[in-house]
Amino acid sequence: MPFHQLTIREVHEGLVQKKFSATDVVQSCLEHIEKNDGHIHAFLDVHGASALEHARVVDEKIAKGAEIGVLEGVPIAVKDNMLLAGTRTTAGSKILESYIASYDATVIAKLKKEGAIVIGKTNMDEFAMGSSTENSAFGPTKNPWDTDRVPGGSSGGSAAAVCADECIAALGSDTGGSIRQPASLCGVVGLKPTYGAVSRYGLIAMASSLDQIGPFAKTVEDAAILFDAIKGADAHDSSSATASLQPTLPSLKESVAGMKIGVPKEYFIEGMDEDVSRTVRDALEVLKKEGAELIDIELPHTSYALSVYYVIMPAEVSANLARLDGIRYGRQASDAKDLAETYRRSRGEGFGPETRRRIMLGTYALAAGYYDAYYKKAQSVRQLVRRDFDNAFRSVDCIVTPTSPTPAFLLGEKTSDPLAMYLADIFTVSANIAGVPGLVVPCGFVSRGESRLPVGLQFLGRHFDEETVLRAGHAYESATEWHTQKSPLS
Amino acid sequence: MALTQKEIEHIALLARLDLSNEEKEKCANELSAILDYIDQLQEVNTSGVSYEYQVEGLVNVLDHDEVVVCDEDTRMRILAAMPDRAGDLLRVKGIFS
């Protein structure tokens, strides 16, 4: 198998046994990116020289007989909304087109400490706003299974890069489904951790009460390795978890025999793609065969979660993006006559249409006279969505649902109708609203014309119980072979 | 709920966003459609439900009130990112005419 197709575990074992070098693995990824990325545009920047230099250092360490960590020498791609000091970080926006990050995000610092190699920065919807990666100011990413289709979004670049084997694993961020939906559409594993499990310091903020960084990987085990490496409390993020979190990896291989898995009826709705629905139901049977007990449950406020999301998220977006005013960093409009015009024009010219739309929506929802009707109301309904989960988790250990109502849609199919695009997140937003962890694992394929398109199964768990969702996902993955299927561009 | 052109202009002013006339009209239609969708929240009975701004239950997370200096490389990168500066100072347009 070519080195770029390996998993984190396989790279680590190969390095330890000196079957190949870290330089071989990085070189293989770089060559594959060179050959392949023109077709899918997963990367905005490739850090070839620094990755090779880093690999050389790891190889020297191995040659001296030193022990290496599991991520040491492993090429990881990072969504371009996480700061890597001294390199360009755009968040997919024209306003940050030439912005050079001044410090390392906590997740980057942790990856560096573990010896992982950042191989490049991946494409994304502008400021992580979108479900297709078509909102990137630098052109869309395409789905490696069918390049006429979207990879999902907003972390579409990271999902496509892992799917096409342009890296070994990747980081993304998830505010309403931006890790899980593209993982489903590209057929890779994606984990949105519990809100607060991973520090958001150095993640360019979209909606601060919803944003969470998490891994994309080729296997559930790799996702657990990466999650264990990046999680933990951080003095720079006051919302990061104060409790110390146990590693998830040790218990991963336990079976799901006797595990109570909830199946919420609100997630099997009319209007959902029938092939996707059938694929997910087949997956439920696999879990049953593995010994899990499937229990019908209700999450009665599910249908309101998307409305809650489209009040709270734009409200937080409008506040967070106020800092992008063309003064301290980022693009500044030239020849404005005064300060007010500098603000208006730098923002008007620097932000794309979806970003402008959400800033307008959020500003409206927070404006005097509308605050109670929208923002306060949404925060109350948010508590009800959270209580639904609290109630459900009294009788089940985790919950399993579809991830996206459809497989990957065509490029351009939904760009003219914002609301249709927003509905792509209908099964994923609840986890962000309630703050619970969500894992997506490939669970089959549907046919569309000549193409086979992947479908993902979503596991939702209790707050800070990533261990159970990873264990359930791992049991499902071990019983199936969907995760071993390679896209035509792998 | 339909938004008027005047409301759109007011929101754009609050948001410090320059929008073209064509965009203002488009924005009014799109925001109205989204607001219609969001209006289903009004169906939900939330009497007696608290509203909190987060779901973690964290209370009063405080930091030590200390000045932490950044290293020289970081300082240079922060300065280099400024679109308009005079030496180490950030230059902005006048506020009063």
C-alpha cells in the first residue's frame, strides 16, 4: 500500500519497525497532493518544505534509537481557521487573504508537542459558514468520490484531503455539523467532541458557544488517537473543560454487547433520501447483531434545533466578526475618507455573500426590539433541546442517527437558496445546541448515476463521554468494511 | 415577515457593512424567508424555562489579573499584520473631521 494511504497506527508501526521513514510518508503525501489536488482543491496552502524538514528531524531521532510517540512524524492537514504562527491563515476569506498568524492555536501547539507534522492548511467555507465549501473565497473543494459534487462543509477541505489520502488525518471544526456532515459525504470518520473538551484558543471564532475542534481520520482508532492528543483544559480558553479527561483509546476495543443505543424517531423523517434511510437502518441491524440493545426514544424538540441554531449562531457571528474591521490586521479598504468608511468598505468588500448575510441576520436578532423575540427565545428553546438529551441519556448509553438527509449534492445545486443549504445540517445541529459529542462513521454507499456516494452513521453521547461513542463506532467499524473502501482519487 | 429597505439599511449601518442597492433588495428577501422559518420558535412554550448562554454549567471562570508579555517574534508578527502603521504604532483615520 502506498504510504499516503496508511492510517496513523500503520504509520507509527512502520516507523518503529523501520520499514519506512517519516520522510517517505511526507514525500508520498506531497507527491499525491501534487498529482491529485488540482482535481479536488482540498488544500489552500501546502507546507512542503517545513514538513520535509520536520520529517528529517523525526527520522534522525528514530535512527538514534529514541522512542517516538504515536503521532510523531505523521502528516496532518489542518483546516485554515486554526492559527499556525508565521504562516498564512485565511479562514477561507478574502479579508484574511494575506494574514500571517501571529501565534499557535492550542491544538497546533499540542500537535507540535506530539511531533505531528502539519502538512498544509485546508479549504473551507468562509469563516466556517456553509455546508458545501462553496462559500470559500478561493473556490470550492470537490468530492473525491464524484468531482461534480460537493464534499460537504464547512470543513470540506479536511474531509476531502483525508478521503483522497492526501494526508494521514486532519483537524476540522464543527459549529453546526461542519465536521460530521463532510465526514458523512466523503466517507471518512469525523468526531465533534463535547463543547469544552478541546481548547478553542487560536481557532478563528464563528459562534463561540457552539464551535468545537475535532479530528477527521480513516479509522475510529485514529480519531481517538488524535482526540486524545488535542483535548484538555487550557488557561487560554475559559470555556474549556476543567475536569481532566481520561484517554479514550484503552477501552476502544471493548464490544457493544449489552450497550443501550437509542434510536430517536425524530431523525427518521419524511423527505429524507430513501437510499440513505435504508443504509442507516441496515447499520442499526449490524449494531444489534453485535449485541447492542436498540431502544426507541424521543427527542421532541429536534425540529426546533435548526431554528435555535439560526438565531444563536448568526448573533454570535455578528459579534465575533466585528473584530474584522480592517484596522489591526486583515484587508483594509484603500482611499476611504474616514474611519467609519474604512470599517464599512473593508467589511463590505472583504466578506463574501454568506458571511454578510449571517452578520445582517445576527445584527437584526440582537437589535433592540427583537432581542427578546429571537435571541432570548432561542436560548430558552436551547435549554429544552438540551433537556431532551439529558432525559434520553437516563435510559440509553448513546444515540444513533443519520448524519445528513442526502448524500453529496451537486456543486451549485443549493447555492441560490440559503434555506435549502441550511437544511443540510438538520441532523447535526442538535449536538452543538446541546453541547454533546458526535461521531460519524462510514456506513455504506448509495448509487447516483455512475457514482457511488458514501453515507455516514452518527453516534451522539453524553457530555464528555466520547469514550462510549468511539467504542460504539469502533464496534460498528470492526463489523463492516465500509471504511476500507477507497475513492477513485485515493 | 418582510423587511423593509429602511430596516435593511439600518441593520447594515449597525453592522458596519457597505451593501450595494441590488444586494440590499436581495438581502431583504433572503432574511425575510429565514426569519419566517425561525418564527416556528414562537410555537414552543418556554414559560418557566431559564435562558442560559451556554450549556456547560460553568460558573465564574476567572483568570489571574496578571500582565503576560509575548515574545519578540510574536510581537513582530502582530506589528507586521497591521495594514497601516507608523513604526511600532497603529495608524488609523481621524474620528472627527
